[in-house]
Amino acid sequence: MRDRYARGELTEEQFESKVETLLETDTPEDAANWQSEDREAIRE
């Protein structure tokens, strides 16, 4: 993820959001739920 940010593939906002999500998730299932919600938010 840091590499993607360094290459400019992620904005600072996206990077910070992903870091926050990683810190808040306890299990892989939680991470999948957060990722799904992020994708839905982007579509809107």
C-alpha cells in the first residue's frame, strides 16, 4: 500500500482511510466488510 501511495496511485485521503481501516479491523472478515463498504461509497 505504501508503494501504491508513493507511485501516486492513491491519494493521501485514500491512503489514510486504508491505514485507519487496517488499524480498526480485528479479523480478515472485518477487513472484507470495510473494503466492501469503501467500494460502495466510491460508486456513490
